[in-house]
Amino acid sequence: MKIRVGHLYPDYLNIYADRGNIAVLAERARARGHELEVRAIGLGGAVPAGEVDLFYVGGGQDREQALVARDLLTKREALHEAVEAGAAFLAVCGGYQLLGRSYRDVAGADLPGIGLLPLETVAGTRRMIGDVLLDCAWAGETLAGFENHAGRTILDEGAEPLGRVLHGFGNDGASGFEGCRHKRVYGTYLHGPLLPRNPWFADLVLADALAHAGGEPALAPLEDGLEREAHDVSARRARARGGRR
Ligand code: GLN
């Protein structure tokens, strides 16, 4: 099958090896006989309705977020429609914040979000930096990654986090929640990058995208020894010093 990825703002939101996440998806798709077709959707670019199985948006600093936020609003309706129709969406860090309703940056400026996820973010004065380990009980798995953000994200009552923080700060350093998931949309502060060290999550996102593409979402297991080792190294670091100021 061809899995069509729409990479939003790769020229602006691309820190923390976000491209590495796409490379992992491409490789894991290829290993199962599928092909990942990645197209960039930039400033002024249209969202090709119905032609994207997975949207991806990466991280960026406040400056880059301010540059894309207004443009993202013009894509709001098309992105909501796509998600309603079953498209998957993975958003990391700065991109995650913009999927909420709003982001107040460090300078106090309010950036509008597109409200795909039930949350709001306000920047604090101290950055939350370090390794993170999450318990994703809904999947029976853990996620290991690295966070670096000033934004404190508050989920609406009843919203589903991506995971519970075992070690690290997570959304706001206080709630014990990290990330958010809704339908096939996943938002998270975890990068480092995220997918190379969490192969189960890469496959979950791929399976969601395949389901939208009309394919069989079952993916044959891969030999993930190196990936598991990377996860374990990251998890150990999180246990040792995640969430320290
Ligand atoms: N600018 C946002 C923050 O610091 C997002 C940072 C990022 O993408 N790393 O909260």
C-alpha cells in the first residue's frame, strides 16, 4: 500500500530530529512492503483533502510557532475534516501546542491553535528539560523520550493523555499527564527523536495511517533489538534524572 504523509511546515517546525521520526515510519513501512509517500505542506500550501493518511508536525521554538500559527488557522477546517474522516496525526512539542486551542508564549503573546486536541498551553518561566518515561496503560507499553519546553499544557477535564509520567515533567510538571490522544491524533512533548526508540508507537501510528488508506492495519513484527536497547537506555536516564530542575 501507499501511505500518504502530509508533513506540515518542515521548513519551520523541524528541531529535535523530527525528520528522524519520518525516516523511521518510512523504513518500518518498507519492511512490511508498504511505501511512505511524504509531501510537505508549507505556508500557503493547501491540505489535500482525503489524500493524506497521516499528518505530521514537529517541534519549534516560539519564533517559528508564531510564523506558522496564522497559516495553520487557514488549514483548520480541512484538518478537522481529515481527522473526522479517520486520518492519523502525530504532533510533537511546538506542533503539539498548536493543535490545542491556544498557546501563550514566553513573551505573553497569544497564538491561536486549531483545537484538534482538548487542551491549552501557557509558557512558564522555567524550561522543563530532561529524559521522560511514560506509562501508556491503554497500550500496555511505555514510551521513552526527551523533553525540552517552557509551555505548560493543561488538558481539559476528561481528555485522554498519551501517558502517565513515571519520570520527567510531562505536560506541566504537576498533573502527571503527558501528551494527549483523541481519535487518531497523538500529541506529545517527547522527542529525541520519539519513534526510533519506541517502535510499538511507530507501528501504532503506521497502523492508523494504513487503516485510513484502506489497507490491512496488521503489521508483521520486526526484529527490534536495537530499538529496544535505545528505549531502555533512555528509560534508565529518565529514572536516574528525569524531572529534575
Ligand atoms: N516553544 C515551545 C516551548 O518551549 C515549544 C518548544 C519545542 O518545540 N521544543 O514550550
